[in-house]
Amino acid sequence: MSRVRVAGVGLTEFGRTPERTGRELFAEASARALDDAGVDREAVSALHYGNFMGALGERQGHQAPLMAEAAGLQCPATRYELACASAGAAVRGAVQSVRGGEADVVVAGGMERMTNRTIEETTEALAIAADELFEVRAGVTFPGAYALMARSYFERFGGGPEDLAHVAVKNHANAVPNEYAQYREAIAVEDALDAPTIADPLGLYDSCPVTDGASAVVLVSESYAEANDVDAAVAVVGSGQGGDRLALQDRTSPARTPATDDAAAEAFADAGRSREDVCAVEVHDCFTIAEVCALEGLGFYDPGEGVGAARRGETTADGDLPVNLSGGLKAKGHPVGATGGSQVAEMTRLLRGDHPNSDAVDGTVGLTHNAGGTVASAVVHLLEAVE
Amino acid sequence: MTWTDEEIRDDGFDDWLDAVATGEGYYLECPDGHASLPPRLVCPDCGATDLSEALLADAGEVVTYTIVHVGTGAFDDQTPYVVAIAEFDGVRITGLVRGVDPDDVETGAPVEVTVGENPATGDRVVVHRAR
């Protein structure tokens, strides 16, 4: 099995750029990734591309070949759609293709253009990640679904809005120095607690923003990197994916996300690494409660223990396990179909030492966790600095 | 483009709504006793294909709920509204909660499942009515 290295990463500045087309966003991210990698475009043999709502947001289907064209890649391209885990799945597909020996150089990533629509339209588009018949028609919104999870969590395990506020405060603080982040302002616990309610018990500051952006990573086989003198100092050492019933009503508990448990178990076994090896984590915090469920599903905390992690200072930049040093979806932004690639790009920068928050990383192994919908899908990758 | 809003039924689901509307709501049960909701050909728990209809319990209770303040298109002008997952003897169903002030909803509250109307669209919607 070929081992996989990250040769280069590229991101757009996340934020509100409603006029920028999806093809322009992805062209920018992929150009930055190829430049960072120092790999010729001609060497790329496939594009693995994530996108969720482009058929609604830009009325554009069949996006993958369009994005290859925009990136100047003369290769076959495939779009992965797994709601908010689309780009995580794209990276996983790319990793598998290199490992299997069928490709030596591939590009993976994703794009989402979201602010060209009204907030009502975007909210409606995001809701289609839920079960149309049993959830959407009953009035379940994306924040509403996570609110159902949050209330279930609070009633089963304890914790409350103030604990979640500390998650938001932490992730905003991490985003301040990140040049790619949408919200680079620190907030206080009171700001979060005083914000308007979106779906009780979640408020505005429990929610990630609506974001335009794209991500790209260039993955190469270790043998290609060595033969072509490619500087690729980070390896993808583990990959895992988990699935669950789509609708929350069909899960054993709305307060738990077992797809994450399964993805993590597979990734750790694949990598031959343990949780103690991990020195930094990027988790899918589309809502503050999602970070809590992720940390428990990944096995860093027992059920019920994760909610106080940020408040206790354990997951802050100076804590024992820094979580979302990029700012997370919460403050860095969440261009849905790009997020999984963005997490891998940020973790690569953190491990290489060229991220503004790299000083907080004390070790060589990082984990990324990308989730779809209310975690009916989860993709986990383990990255390791090898040089 | 505006999508035409032609009334094409969803087999299984709309039949189920018809039954719930007349107080004869059911769920699907496989030989091993796993419960699920239609439309289904296969038990999602064990893969059994021999699914039979069993009557839903009259009374359920709220498992979790949220008061939605920012709605989507079909619910924009109905905020704040309450959505709950309620359990009916092992079968969980998502629906709007009506017949009680939003601030008075709590987990464990008794409800019965009915079918109501979304006033904005005229569409049928699952409603958990407070008992």
C-alpha cells in the first residue's frame, strides 16, 4: 500500500463574497495548493471535489469537471456529496486512490458559495441534509436539529448554554490571528449568552456563520514525493468513515453521534496510533454542541464530560488538547462543501509550523473530524508530521 | 425558476399520514420486533423484508424539543414554533407541537400524534397535540 503525503494546501479567505462564482473560488484555492506543493498541474491524475448545495445555490450540477477546468487540470473529476462532510469524503476518496496505487498525484477539496442567496434561501437549502419527509416537512431547520440534540444532551448529562458559550469564545479567540478566518474578533461569554435565540436552547453565537469559500489539498504518494523531490512534510496516516440513520428520530439517542465513534475507531486502527498521540484536533463545530458531541464520539472525553472541556480550559490554545486552533467552523467559517478540505489544510499548516497558531501544537499527530447533517456521516483523518 | 407545486403523493408516507389523520396511525414491525416508519421495504435494523403494520400507541411523550425562532420558507411566518421528537412506545416521530404555549413545553410531556396543516402552504404536517 502506498503511503500518502500532503504536498500542498490552499484556501480562499473565508467570508462573505457573494459576487464571486464557485469556479473562481475553487480556482483560487487549487492554484494556491498547487503553488504550495510545487507540483506540475500535468502530474495531477484526478480531482476529488466536495460540494453540497451548488445545485440550489448556483443552479449548477455536474460541477466536478467544471472545477477541474477552472483549476486548469486535465483529468477526470468527481463530485462527492455528503452534506457538510462532502470535502472530508473527497479527501478520503483521494487518499484511498493513492493508497491503492491507482494515482500518484491527486487534488482533493471543495467549494461552497452561500451568501449569494438570502438567509432564508440558504437556511432552506441547508435543511435538505435532513430527512425531507419526516424532518423538513415537520419544520426542522438545521439549527433546530442541533437544538434537539443540545436539549437532549443537557437533560441527560447536564451542562448548559454557558458551557457552550465557552466553546464559542475559545474558537473565536483561535480565529483572531488566522488570515483565512471569517470572524477574527474575540468575543466574551456574555456576548454569546446575550445573543438572540435561533432555536432554543441555541443562540446566534452557538451557530457557525454562512460562508463563501473553497479548499484544496494536493496529495502525493510517498514514492512520488521522493522521486520528484517534493517537500511533503505531513503524511495522512489514518482515514475512517462512519454512518448512521439519517433522521434524528431514528437514532438511539439524540445526544450521541455514533458515526463519529465508528469513523474514529477506523482511523485510529488504520494509523496504528492512539488518542494519547494526538496533539491537536479540528472538529466539526457547525454548532457549539457539535464540538461537544464530536470530542466525546472521538473518544477524548467520556459521554457527559465534553461539555465542560472549553470552560475548564482543557481545549483552549494553551490547554492539554487544543481543539479548533483554526477557529473552527464557528469562527473560521463553514463553506459547507469545502470544510472537510479546509480542516486538512489547516491541520497540515499547524503540523508543518507555518500556521499562526502552530506554537500551540506540542507533538506530531493531528486529527480532523468532518460531519454531515446531524452526523449521519462522519469522516476522520489522522495526519502526522514526518520530517 | 419556480417549481410547479403539483400534488404528487409520496407512496407509503402519504398513506401513513392518512392513517394518522383518522386516528389509525401505525408503524412497521419486522419479525424480530424492530419498529420503523414507512415507506420501507427492508427493516433498517436487521434487513428483514417481512414487515407488518402495527398500531401506534395512543399516547406518546416528548423526548426532546426546540423552539424555532428562525424558520425556513414554509415556516417563516410561524415563528416561534415548537418541534419535538416524541416517543410512542418505542417508535419516535418528529412533529410540530400544538395546543400548548411554547414556553410550557417540556420533555416527558404527554402528546398524541395527529395531522395538521401548514397554514402558509396548505401542506399536511405531523402535529403532536398536547394531551
